[in-house]
Amino acid sequence: MLEALIIFAAQLILIPIVTIRTILVVKGIRNLAAFIGVFEGFIYVISLGLVFSDLSNVWNMVAYALGFGIGLFLGSLLEAQLQIGYVTFQVNILNRDDELVKNLRAAGFGVTTYVGEGIEEKRYRLDVLAKRNREKEFHKIINTLAPRAFVVSYEPRTFKGGFLTKRMRNRAS
């Protein structure tokens, strides 16, 4: 039974590590992902070795599977807390809204505005790039000043130039 507890605990540690390492690879943070991968491999070999050492022990297999499932859940919670990376928002509004743009910029968001054509009338689009940990702050401003806005968000993998990279460079120096 002690082996089953060790396997379960190992999975609770391993799977959140796998989740974070995968996210780091996708976001291009390869050095840290490789470093974390060393620990991942070590824990993986130990826990799987314990399972394979006695395939007649059903409790070890159950502990592995339960630890895996709960570890996935914990990994997703951890990722939500870390909020690694950036998010891009496209905000579509019916009318030009200089107050909204001014408030977003005053809050430190970089905003680029566009005029487009809808089916019947002009539309206005704002493109905003922000760190993921500022997503709630962004939505609060939008919900207060433009509650009917259509907002689409996605995570960019790479970017170059512009307002945000200039600010990051200034902070580094």
C-alpha cells in the first residue's frame, strides 16, 4: 500500500510539471522547459517503475490513474494562477469611442484602432496586446465603458516591435 501512495503522490507532482513544461514549450520558453523536463523524467521513471515492478498489484495501477487525473486538474489550476504569456484582444464596437481608448491607454494597455465596414455601417476595432495576468483588468474596463462590445481574444506565440516590446526593453535597461 505504501507503493500505491508513493505512485499517487508522484503523479500529483509529475502531471502539473508536465502541464507547465508543455505550456512553456508552446510559448517558446525552451530553456526553462528543458530544465523542468529533467525533473519530469526522473519522477516519471520512478513512478512507472513502481507500477511495472508488480503488474498484479491493481492498487498501484489505480493510484497511477487517479494521480494522473487529479494531477491534470491541479496542473490546469496552477497554469491559471501563473498566467504565463500574452493575450491579444480584438474589440469591435459600433461607434468610435475615444474615452474607451484613452482609458485603456491610461491603464497601460497599447491600443491600435481601425475603421472597418460592416454589412450596413462602419465598425471600429481596437487591437490590444497585454500580459495574461491583466486580462481581468482589461475586461473590467471594457465591461464598464463598452458593455456591448464584441471581444475576441487569442494568445500570440511571438511578436516583434510595437508599444509593448519597447516598454519591455525600457524596463530591462
